Amino acid sequence: MNMPQLGLGTWKSEPGEVGEAVKTALRLGYRHIDCAAVYGNEAEIGVALEEAFADGGIARADVWVTSKLWNTSHAPDDVRPALMQTLSDLRLDYLDLYLMHWPVVLKKDAAMPLSAADFIALDKLPVADTWHAMEPLVAEGLCRQIGVSNFSVLKLEALLGAAKIPPAANQIEMHPYLQQPAMLEFCAAHNVHLTAYAPLGSGDLSLLADATVVAISERHGCTPAQVLIRWAMQRGTSVIPKSCNPERIAQNLSAADVVLSDDDMRELAALDRAQRFIDGNFWVHEGGPYTLANLWD
Ligand code: A2P
């Protein structure tokens, strides 16, 4: 997969800010923007992309754009219209990568669930059915590659068995507190690219303040965020730190210039505590089909 390893995340990037963030990122040299319909900001990102391409210097083909199918559009007939809406919002005629956002199905009018009645169980609408509706979008030229997000090894394995086009990528939460060695090994063996989201802890400051991360950053004369981003890159994953702040957008990009030693990587490896900052508890409702156990297997 020729995805640029470092991308800009846009989850929780506020409307009114995200367009500037995307333009700043592209100006600084980012060539990978990670989006999703549910972030509610694709229309503003679309305007920014259009302006960046019109200003010259950056061509559409030079930028990798990912977006994601929301849980309310898993019914096979809803998949193509959802992608068309995202393309229209982003003002693009194709995506580089389209991901199934979660292995979770919501009723069409329940963008965020209020009760168990808003969910559809995976045995009623299996991810393989949704996947089979995503596959033809590649031949149609609407997305170059398709993949998934928030999938466990077990769910990836099942999908690989059912897919005509194997998932090119799995985008999951990954950082030194959630290293998932078995996932890394499985994806390497099955040629599934991994993208690490929430590499900085998604707003929780414990990772950025971790004593080991801080000590390593001091040794390198860089910031804790740069250590975390570079750690993901040295494990061979791509990584999509979110920022709307121009200095931090620049700082995160220069993480690519830091080189962590084997000793640094060993110290960071020892931090694993299988801790999720985004544990999916918003999909767990009393009497509903999803539990944390069956979500992450
Ligand atoms: P901001 O947008 O104000 O820069 P993640 O990518 O793990 O989801 O983390 C995003 C969070 O980390 C946001 O709150 C973002 O805030 C903050 N952040 C982004 N880059 C840095 C950085 N270099 N140093 C400290 N915090 C950062």
C-alpha cells in the first residue's frame, strides 16, 4: 500500500477549524488526510481540498484521502449512496481508501444510538454483506482500495475468508499503552496494512505525560508527541495524529525525522497495558446486541 505513513487525523476537529488545519497540513507537506462521514466535517474539508488543488502545486493524485462508511449505512443498498455523499462533501471523484468504520450496525435514523432498539445485530446484517456492497465500488473507480476499522483479528480473519477483494487496511487504536502484538503479526502475515489512530491518547494526557515517553523525548531533544508518532512509524504502521494547531501540525510531521534506538523501542514496548481510550462503550446498551467482549473478541 503506498499510503504516506504520516497523515492528519480529523476526528474532533471542529467545524470552522478543520479546513484551515487541512490547508496548513498540506502546505507543510502532509499528503494523507484521514476523514469520516460521522465526523461531520467533510464538507469543510472538501472546500479546503478544492482550494489546495486549485492554488497549484498540489495535485489530487499527490494526496491520499481516506474516509469511512458510517454504521447507519451498512445495508447493501445504502453503501454506494453513503460513499457518493462523502465524495460530494469532499469534492472528490474518488477516495484512496474507503473503510467500514465499525463492525457495528445502527438503524438508518440512529446516527448515534440512544437505546438498544437503535442497533441491528451482526447476525442480522453481517459485515460480509456490507463488504460485498463495498467491493464493486473499486471497479467503479469510486475508491482505489477498501478496508475496515476497529476490527479484531477474529473479525478480520472471517472477512478475509468471505471477501472477493481482501481488506487492504485495518485502522485501529494503537499506541504504547495498546500495542496489540498479535494484531501486528496477523496483519503482516495477511498483507493487511495497519493504521494507528489516537496515537497521542485522543485528548487523554496520560500517554503524553508518561515518564518513559518524556525521558526518551528529552534524550532526543524532541517532544513526547513526536516519540509516540515515530514509535508507530518504526513499527511499520501508518499513523494519523489529529491537531488543529499549526505549530503542533508542524511538530507532528517532523516526528518522521526522529530516530528511536533499539533501546528506546524496548523501553516503549514495556509500556503495553492493553488500555483503550476509545473502548467502544457507546455501542453497549442494556439488552442490545453489542458488548465490549463481542466487539473486541
Ligand atoms: P490540538 O488539536 O489542540 O493540537 P490523537 O491524535 O491521539 O487523537 O490526539 C489528538 C489530541 O492531541 C488533540 O487534543 C490535540 O489537540 C492533541 N495534540 C495534537 N498534537 C499534539 C502535540 N504535538 N502535542 C500535544 N498535544 C497534541
